[in-house]
Amino acid sequence: MNFKIQNDAFKGGVLIFLLLNMIGIGTLQSHAVVNQIKSDQLPEEVMVDSSVFRLNMAYENGIVEQDTFSIIRSLLSLIKIKKEQLDFSDAFDHSGEALFLAEELGDSILLAKAYDNFGMLNYIFNQEEETRKYIEKSLVLNRELYHDKQISSSEMISSYYHKMLLDLRYKKLGSAREYLDSCYMISDTINQTPLARAMLDSKKATFLYRNNQFDKATNLMLSIIDILENNKENTVENKKFLVSVYSKISEEYRKENKIELALLYLNKATKTQKIYGKNTIQKAYLLERLSLLQANKGEFEKAYKNIRKSKNINETFFSAKRKRNSGFLQVKNRYQEELLNKDIELNRINLELAEKVKAFLIFRIIIIALVLILIILGLVVRNKKQQKKYQKDQQVNLQKQKESKELLEIKNKELTASTLKLIEKEEIIKTLVDQMNASKEQVMTDALMTSINKSSNSLWDDFNNRFMSVNEDFYERLRLAVPDLSPTDLKVCALIKLNFTGKEMAHLLGISVNSVHMARHRLRKKMDLERNTNLSNFIASI
């Protein structure tokens, strides 16, 4: 009966163990190795309390001096101490603030560290999505920084190592192995110390165990133990790493049902852990493993007590009821609060900016409208001035044209009157010539006739010269209107323009009146005039 109760109690303890393992016990070994691989550890001789005080002072001074670099560095160091103290609530607060400030600052090195810290804190609490998001962000930045030679090879190995841990936990074994190989590639180039190399080898052994290569993996783990046990640097981190290796090889021996060897290395782990240990997560892990081995040996009462102790430690540090962890477990961390505050501030600024833009647009519209109105008014005034000037110019031109026309008419009248007088004189001379031809003084008559004929021939030339001086370009305009006019036609047109009668035209041209009528008829034909179109008016309009 007592055996049955003990057996039931053990089964209950095992169930509790499985639950605890799901929420984070399995992270303890990796977490210890992660801390070991980092190069920026606090000196062992510095007491934790004094370190926290010093870092808080540096943080406060950074705020006073507005030195964001110092603030972020202080926060990153405080995060490490808070994780060691298992004060994850403060660790998340500091990590969230460091991440927010690093994003605001835009310094790639600090931002990569802030991403890595925030991701690994989520890793401890098995938050896959958040862990992957920030570890991968850190890795992207670190690759660029390493390419530009802004971070050390050890820091790049650390970044690949964290990505390997992430993929290993969530069963992406191919990817995890690739990142472990990347760690080895860089390690080979810098000749890492045996201790640093051992940390990579411990994960290599994990892959060998998964591939059922027990002997090869165990030999590798034993070589790691030899390095750690003979290492002169007895730092806390080295001891934690040794405990994790002891625990791992003990678990593999247990799986192979080599209970004595499993107990041997588990006792070594427990002994080593007691040297520096408080109620750490490693202690809970060791108690849980010890309970399994005790159960295999039939020591169910001891197994039950140890599984209860393990549960108490995990409830103390990981329970949702614990005030110090409630902030994270309720997903209320400093980073999210800062982002929310930032979003609120950005929304306020955007609203103010939108109002300013709106006011500026209204102002611009008003200015543009005023400018357009001024332009339109200017165009209207200019147009009116141009219209007035045009009208004035038109009036002046009309007046000039009128005066020019009147002057032309006067000159043409004077020319006509002068020509008519000459014609009249010619007629008188002709009469005298006729009378002299009838006289007997033949010699005198011939000489006189020659003189008179010369005078008659120059009559047209004088008229034509005076006509052209008064009516400039008349003949050119006439030729443009009627191209095929003869010289005689042009003479007739000139006389018609001056309103000469047929008889006067005949005398001036030295032809008969009938010839003048025939000339007028030919002109109408060449000008292609209708019967109702007056020839004189048409020529006058040219």
C-alpha cells in the first residue's frame, strides 16, 4: 500500500516535471552556455549590489547629461545582472527601454545588442515568435557590422550561436546545424581558446546524440569535461558551463540505462553547483534529473521529494503569480509601453502636422486666388489700355488715311486741271498749225510744225511723271490685280482714275475717240468685270 502511494506520488511529480520542462527548464543549459560565450562579463570580484548601484548611477548620469549611449550601455549591463538574480521583470523593463532607446538612436552596434538581449529574454520564457523576431533582427545587423569590421569575430560567433539555439529548440535541425557550422568557420579563423571551442563542441555533441552516435558524442563530451576540470579560471560562468555538461552526459547515460554513470555525473554536477549555487534554475534542473534516476532505482520517496523541490524553485522564479514576473507574463513590458507612448506621440504630432498642412494649404489657396485675381485685373486693365490705344491708333490712321485721300484727290484734281489746260493749249496750237499749213510760208511752217510736234510728244511724259508722283505704286497695284495689262492699258487706266472724258483721253494719247472706247472695252474684258460694275469705280478702288 505504501509502495503504491509512493509510486503515484512519483508519477504526479513526473507530470509536474514535464510541465516545468515545457515552460523553460530545458532552456537552463543553453542559457548558461549563452552567458559563458559572451565576452563582456562583470568581474567576479565586484559585488553584485555595488555593481547594480554603480550601473544605476551611470544610468542616472546618462539621463542628466542626455548621453543615450551611456544609458543604453548601463541598461544592457543591468539586464545581465537581473538575469543572474532571476529578476526577469526588471530585466524585461531594462531590455525594453534599451531597445526603444537604441531604435531611437539608430546606432547599429547598440541596436544589435538590444535586439539580442530582448530575444534571449523571450527565449528563456519560450516565446518563440518574439525570440525569432529579435534574434533574427540582431543577426541581420551583426552580419552587416561584421562585414564592415565593426564587431569582433567573437561577437559574430555569439550571434550565430543564439540563432542556432533558437532553431535547435524549435526542431529546425538543418538550419541549426548550418549556424553551428558558421560558428566553427569563424572560430577556425581566429584560433579560439580550447574553453571557447568547448562551448561549440558541446552543441556538436547534441547533434551527434540526436543522430544516435552515442560513443562519438560521449567521447566529445568527456573531452570537454577534461578541458573544464583542468581549466584554471574558476569563474562562475565556467562552473555553470561544467554543470550543464555534467547534466547533459548524465541524461544521455540515463537514456542508455547506464544508471551508475548517470548518477556519477549528476552528483558531480550537484557538487559543483553547490559551490556557487543559490536557488538557481540549474539547481531545479538537477533535482528533477536526480528524481528520475532515483525513481529508476526504486527510491520513489526521495524522487518525489526532489521533484517537489524542483517544482518549488520553478514556481518561485517562473510562476505567473509572482509579482516580479507578472509584467512579462501579461505581455506588458517596458518596450511595448514605450512603443505605445511613441505611437501616441506620433499620432499627436501627425494630427498637429495635418492641421498645419491644412492651414498652409488654405493659406496657399488664398494667396494663389489673390494672385490670380490680381493677374486677371492686370490683364483686364492692360486689355482696356490696349483697346483704347488701338482705337486711338485706328482713329489716327483713319484721320491720316482721310487726309491722305483728300490730299490725293486735291493733287489729282490739280493734275487734271493742269493737264486739261495743256490739252486746251494743244488744241489752240493745233488750230494755229492748221491755219499756218494753209499759208504760203512753207519753210517757216515746217520748222514750226516740228517744234509743235516735239511739244505734243512730251505732253504725255510730263503728265505721267506728275501722275506717278501723286499716285505712288498705282501701276504696281494695278498689275497685281490684273497682270496682263499692256502699257497702253495702263495709260488708259491712269486717265480713267482722273475722270478724263473720252475726247480728252484721245487728245492726250494721240488717238481717236473710238479707239478710246475700244480701249475701255478691252480693259473690262481683261479685268473680267460684270456688266453692272463701273469701270471707273473699280480702278479708283485700286
